[in-house]
Amino acid sequence: MTDTVTRTEEVNPPPPQRSYAKLAADESREDYSLRYAPHSFRRWSPSMVAGTALGGIAYLADFAIGASIVFTYGFTSGFASILTAAVIIFITGVPIAKACAKYGLDMDLVTRGAGFGYFGSTLTSLIYASFTFIFFALEGSIMAQAMHQAVGLPVEIGYLVTTLIVIPIVFRGMGALAKVQAWTQPVWIIGMILPFVILAFEAPDAWGAFGSFGGTEGAGSGFDWIGYGLGTGVALSLIAQIGEQADYLRFMPKKTERNKRRWNLAVLAAGPGWVIIGAAKQLGGAFLAFVALAAVGKTHALEPIAPQIEALKPWLGSVALPAAAVFVIVSQIKINVTNAYSGSLSWSNFFSRVTHKHPGRVWYIFLNLAIALTLMELNMFAALNKLLGFYSNVGIAWITAVAADLVINKRMGWSPKYIEFKRAYLYAVNPAGFGAMVIASTVSILAFFGLFGTYAEAFSTFIAAGLALVLCPLIAWATKGKYYLARPNPVNGPEVEVEDETATHDCTVCETAYELPDIADCPVQNGPICSLCCSLDADCGDVCRKAPTGEPVLMPLPTVRAQAEQV
């Protein structure tokens, strides 16, 4: 064993010790953005984590999306579309939420170990990043519309203001986000409920008329399969929201016998449970837009601020405008701090693997916001249905493939029972999840652009979901799970009995203590290495996964093995 280590050191001399940049090393801002969230950092109770996560779904894009679906395809088809999408999002979200909360991992790290491989998940990081900046732009546009209505601020300037206002909050990390969500929640709840209370008294017949609404595009009040399929595709664009919920769920405390019931309820509510509120908001937003349609016209009815004002007028009179503006601005700040935060995590994950550098999560806030601001200035709000319909084909293929691995592959034994996210043990690409996503999204995008006919175009997202659900287990079975682990994990894999995974071990590169799940064995360093230092190593040649002959090997690691046995 000693000779093997010596020869390895001669060929690959250990690199100098790494010292992270000040911002990257400050976990009060960094929030373990590229690694496992240790138990020592998970200070919040299950209810606190759930409350913070649900605070992030205060956005009003649901209002705009629901109104757009119902206006385009009519109430009956639109209602069916929204409910169908909600069911799909809920079912796929359950296993993902549980995995993120149990293992303290964000969506990117779960994706790595759930069928995509170390570099295979870089593509999903881009998909997730695009979700965050697309919806930041959508939410920012809604806030800018509110500012224009309230104080006459030109929307172009409003876009800039909505972008800059979130930076100080997102810069400070999870602690600041939790405070913002808690402090603004009462205002949001009042603003959300009050318009519907007023309309219940002032327009009691409106719901009946809304049920027979045929839309503004001539769709009619009856059910239409094409409209149903297209509407479901638009609503399914929100499926990647589970990634933002996971960014909070990874801080869930360890599940114990004492907190088991509260833990399960919190994970269910903060994970897939968001879509129950989301679907209700889509229908509520469509209703408010319908009631305001005659007064403000179609264009303004699709902008959440105008229907909000019209609903408040009977009781608040001249105060309706400022009250509605406050509600919209508060709602959009609540969601856009989450969008910007999650975007910084996904960009960090992407660039750390591509460039082997990590200047700190906070720098990627500016990249994400710059892209979002550009989309706002290009008026992406005007192309809402088409943009979201296209995006959902890719998003649902990704999420469904991950869910299929967690639910099917792991139970069948084709995938490891735990989530392995560390570079040292993963293949670059796993064809099970990655291949399933690429094939499913490619076929569904071709269908979306009409290559396979009208019905395939309308149901392209169903094609994406169905193919990903079938192909991920099929490829895992065909390959016998070969591409999940490049080699066994001798430190904290399932075959290693460890009494306390919270015990810390010093990384031989950055010399910082990390909990056992964040540690890998490194033959180049001849000692333990943290997952981030392992990711950033550009010179090791992945010798831990491959011998010179190309055969997988289990490299010796007496130091880490001894530490694991001592725990």
C-alpha cells in the first residue's frame, strides 16, 4: 500500500495548499453553495425551513400564466391544463424534495448522483440557471409594471430598479433571505386574500360567468384537446421550481424519531406542496383578469397590477392603486431574491466544473441578473406562452428523469441506494439520466415545432415526460447500473458503517474541517479531500477513478479509512 502511494506521489506531486477567496470562504454568504450542507449549519427548525421556502413562491407570474392560459384556450381547457400540470409537478417533486432534505444537497448535486454523472449534470445546471433568469425577468417585468402604474416610472428604468433592489439581500445568503420572507409574509397574505374577499361581496356572480368564459382568442367555453395540451405545456414550465424549493430544503435538520412527523410534513409542504398554492394562484389570477377585462382591456388584464387595482377599488377607492403596488412589489421581491439566489448557485456549479475555479457564489449573482435584465429590456413578457411552452419541454425531461431514478432505479437496485455527488466516485456522464433527458427533450422539441403534426405539437411536454420516465430505467437496466459509480466509496458509502457522520475531517488541500459525507479519498493527496477541492483540481487527471491501464481501481487511503473507523 505504501509503495503504491509513493509511486502515485512521484507521478502526481501534491499541489500547493488551496486558500479560497474571502467571499468563497465565508459560509455566512456562500451557504455551502457547491457542497453538502453540514448538520452543523442546519440550524433552522423544519417549520422555519418550510416557511422560508414557501415564502419564495409569493410570485405573481402564476397570475399572469393562469390568465394567459385561460384567455387563450378558454376556461374549461385552461382549468384542466392547470390541474393536470399541478398533478405532474407534485408527483415528480415528492422524491426530489425528500432526497434534497435527507442528504443536504441542492438540485444540481442530487442530479449528479441520480443518473446524470459529474459532467452530465452541467447541462442541467444551465437548464436550471435559465429557469431562474427567465422567471426573474418575468417577475421583474411585473414589478416594473406596478412601478409604472404607481409613480409613472418608465418601465425600462423600472427593469433596472427591480434588478438592483435584490442584490444586497441575495449577497448576504440564506440568513437574509429567511428574514425577508418572514417579515414580508403578513403583507403578502393580506394582499393575496383581500381582492377575492372584496369580489365575493361586490361581484358574487362573477365566478359563474368565469366558468363559461371562452377566452379572448375564440377558443370557446367547451373542452378542446389541442388547447388542453398547449395549456398544460405552458403550466409545466414551472416544474423546475422544485429546484428553488430544494435550495431551502437542503437546510432541513436531520430527521429523527422525535421530529419525524413535523419533518415529513414540512418537506411535503415546502417541496411539492408549493404547486397546490401555485395552481390556486393561476386560477385566481385568471379570475381577477377576467373580472378586469372589460375595464382595462386584454393587454393590461394580463398584467397582474391592473386586475389587482380593479378588484380593490370598490372598498379602497383612491387607495387601491398604492395598495396594489405595494402588494405587487413585495410579492416580486420575495420571489426574485430566491430567483437570484438559486441562479447564483446553479452558475457556481456550472463554472466550477468547467473552469476549476470558484471565486464565490456572490459574483454569479451579477451574471444571472445581467441576463435577466437583458430579457426584460427585450420585452420577453410579450412572448410569454411561446417561451414557457418551449422551456417546459426541456425542464420536464430533466425533472422526470431524476424522479424516475429516485423512485424506480434505486428501488430496483440499478442505482446506488444513496446519492453520490462527489467527483471522485462518479463517471463524467451517466447515460441513464443524461441520455434519457437528451433524447426526450430532443424529440419533444421537434414535436413542439410541429414536425410530427398538430396533436404531437400540443402534447410535446407529455412526450418529454413519457420518454424520460421510460428511458431512464430502461437505460439503467440495459447498462446494469454500470455508470453510476466509477469506483466504490470507501469513506462514507453504504458499505461503510459509521456511527456519527457529523464528525469532521480535515481536507488535506484547504485544511478545513468538513463532515464525513463531504469527504472523499484522494490518492494524489494521500489523504481526505473535501468535495469542492476535489472539483476544483485541474491537474489530478482523475487517477482515483482510472489506473494507467484504463481499468477502474480502488486506490489506497489509510488516512481516511483510519479516521472513518475511529468515528
